[in-house]
Amino acid sequence: MSSDRLPSLMEPFHQLHSSTYEVDKRQPLMYPYKMHYQVDGGIILTASHNPGGPKGDFGIKFNCENGGPAPDHVTDAIHKITTEISSYSICRDINVDTGIIGHHEFDVDGMGKYIVDVIDSVKDYVELMKTIFDFPTMREYMKGLGGNQLRILIDSMHGATGPYVSTIFNDLLGCVGTDLLRTVPKPDFGGCYPDPNLTYAKDLVDRMRVGEVDMGAAFDGDGDRNMILGKSAFFVCPSDSLAVIANHIDCIPYFKNINVAGEEREKDGIWALLAWLQILAVKRKSVEEIVKEHWAEYGRNVVTRYDYENVESGGANLLMTFLEASMNASKLQSMIKWFKYIELCIYFESKELSANGVTYKVAHTDNFEYTDPVDGSVAKKQGLRVLFEDGSRLVFRLSGSTQTIGIDCSCKMEQFTGRKAPH
């Protein structure tokens, strides 16, 4: 397919099932389609949260039949197969207009019947969301009391969520169309960096600071990362956002009277925003009020994060190798200078670190790995962690979405302040 026939480089994904080839011309919110169409997996063409376009990033992700990203043992098996390929064939006679929803069948010599279905992913996704959330209640809440309509600013950053945002929040929930920003997907994201944070969604943050809008949200290029803001640009840390949703899960109709247990398969930014809106509709409180109540009940983790983008991959990997070796050394005092921005003294022999008049005692260090409780698969090297006795931690991590030119490094520091700490 030529790039001029695709609305965005990261939008199309292909779902494979036997000789069936299903093309979603919109975006990779994969789970409902794999469940509905009973396919074995989906290929996502994506720039994720990185700059896209002819001179930007372009990647391929594979999600399994459960809707989640392929675990290491699957990607390792795929890589092994690639080392054994000796030839491949191209069928040049299949021409499908992916801009038109429909069913197409082809006879391919030596392969049998080849089916291409272009589907309306927005319709399928909306139908699934209606089984989870109470749309009438949310729409009524959006209308407000005394005619004062609740306003939500949503920035799709010219990514894949745009058509979903327009349908769900404008058509179904009654949001003002002008409050839905950059909803037209573009191959290069309109020249923006589609990472929903305080830096790259600055226009949204500045508009929220005026104090005329009740809630804000932004999504990255393929819709998994998200940012939630309250009135006057009250920032909700992603970990707080997840914790608040989990703590108020009974506000969501699908989860009422259900004992919820399990793990996250794949992030979905629009789902997270709908969850927040459902919680607000039930609690009738602001975003800031709900978050501060959560801090008062469970305590607060103050987070500081430093991101170093598009770093030369060789140096970044060398840094992580050196840091991990330092963690594993039995007696070591090392000064690590991370670029020109951070100087970090780590004394693993005494296992104490001090900052801002507070001393932290190291309890454990590791390169985090996660074992899936369902299938037993293990995801290794998920980030270097320095864990402290009071629950605070340092995390060093390379980007999970490898860029074409460089790689991203991040250092995240979390301090647990307890329940009585000022907010």
C-alpha cells in the first residue's frame, strides 16, 4: 500500500486469522476487534509517542489474541523465524481501497482464498464501551446543573484517537466540538511530538490554567498513553490516576458487584478518560477533590521524572550496563554523571542516600521483571530499581518504544510522603 492511501502511518493495523486479512483503517485500540472477530492477533503500524512522518519514527507492534502486547517468548519466536527466512513472494494484484468499509475476496495462486475486510473500528469500540460505562448518566452529568455545562478539553495530538474522541465525546456525550483539539489524524502528527505530558501538550495545559474548563485530557499517537488534568490545570500523576480508578471501580457499571482481580493487558487512554468521567458523574466532585481525598486516605507518592530524548543508543545502553553492574557490586561507591543534568551519588555499601535533608535507606535493587500470572510468561529488563525502606524508589529505564534514530532514557524518583503530609 502506498502511504498516500493511508490516513496516518500509525493508524492502520492488520488482523490475521488463517487466510483472512482484516484492515482497521482507523487506529490500534485492539482488544474489541480481536474479541469480536475472533482473530489470533493484530499488527499495529505505529510511531507511538514519538515524532512521525517520512523523517520520523515508524514501528511495528504485535498484540496477541487477548488484546495485550506480545510477551517476550512470542517476540523471541518471531525473531527466530526471521533468521530462517530464505525467500518471500509478493502478490501485486491485490488492490483494496482501505478508505471504504467492505468485504473483499481474492484467489491467490498457491495460497487459496485471501480475504480482506475493511472494518469500522470506531463503531465496534463504541459498542464495547457502552457495555462498560453508563453513557446516559455521563451525558446528563455533562449537561451540568442550572445549565452550566461541564467542559472537557481533549487533545488527540493528531494521533489515532481523533475519530474515537469525536464520536464518543461530541456525538454521544455532547462535548462542544471546539473543545476537541487536533482530532484529525496526520502522518506526521502535524509536526508535534505526540507525547501527552506537561511539555508537549503545553497548549492544552495553558488553556486549562485559565480556569474556565473543568477537566482536560490528552492522548499519544496510538492512544495508550494519556494525561488527565483537573480545573486550573491540576495535574494528575499517571500512577495516581490508575490508583483512583481502581479505588472507585464500583462507580463503573461493568464492575459493580464484581471482585476485580487481574492485571493490565494493554493501556487505553480513552477508556481511562471515560472511567474518570464515570467516577465524576457518580461522586459529583471535581478531579482535584477526588485526588486529594485519595491522598488523605492512602498517602501520596510525589514523583519527579527526567526524560532524555533521542539519545545515542550506544551510550544509553552503556549507562544502563554500568549502573546495573554498580547495583550488583558488593562494595562500591560511585559517582554517576548522567549527561550534564543530574549528579547522583549512590553508596551501596552503606545503603543510604540523602537528599533535601531526608535520608533514605536502600532496601533492594534489581532489574525489574514481570511474571504474567495467567500464562507464566516473563518480561525481563523492565527498568533498574532502587527501592527504599519507606516505599520511595528510583527507576532508571530506556524507552519501551525504540526510536529510529536514537532512544529515550528516563529517571523517575518517587517519594512516599504518608497520609499526613501537606498536599
